[in-house]
Amino acid sequence: MEDRSITLTRVIQASPEAVWKCWTDPAILPEWFGPKGHSCKTKSIDLRQGGSWRFDMLGPKGEVWANRHEFTLYDPPKRIEFVMSDDSDGDPHAWVTVTLEPEAGGTRVTQVMVFPDAAIRQAVVDFGAIELGQTTLDKLAAMAEAL
């Protein structure tokens, strides 16, 4: 599975409950989600197990990427799982697991993305997903630490 996955991790100086709120509050999630220089335009948002978030990711040069996250597991304040797609009825882009673990007075956030095959994973890596993902975690940290 390692040839199909990417793992991002970071310790955030905020409680698991604060980080959980950043992931599950519909007023907060769109404010931090996405890489530095990107923003989200929500179409619909229902943040719960069985719910979904449909949005456009807006890039710094005017790019628009349709997204849909379908939430398959909410285990507060420890774990969220969702299926990520391009908001079409096509195949999923990735299966994502986010875990929140208390560590050193804060929370270790680990996000594992599993792609349908190794070629898709490599294309995402070549696009810069690891570096861009770290900037997303920077934005999450800033939001959670400010709560």
C-alpha cells in the first residue's frame, strides 16, 4: 500500500478538541483547508458521518478544482475518514484518514491519503502534493492554535 499512499504529519500546539473543531465546524473548515495561496468556495457543507462537503478549490492563478469529501467515519475527537473526489459521479480520487493523537501538550495530526494506484499517487507527488499538504497543515495549525 505504500506505493499508493502519502502520509502527512505534524504536531500542533492545540488540544485534540480544538483541532477536531477545525475539521468539523462548517464556519471554520473552509477558512483553513487547502494549500497556502488557495481558498475554498463552498457549494454545500454537511460535516458529519454520512455527510459531505462540496466545494471548489481556488488556486492562486485563478485555477478551479471541483472537490467533494464524503465523510464515512467521525470518531470524536480522534479520527475522521472521507472519500475525496472531483465532485462527479466518477471514481474516487483518494481515501483519506485523519487521526488526532495527544502529544507533548498538543496534538499529532496524521493524514493518510490512499490512491487507486501507484501511477495516480506518483502524479500527485509530482504535482507537489506533499509540499502543498504541509502548507495546508500550517494553515490548520494557525487556526487551531488561535482558538
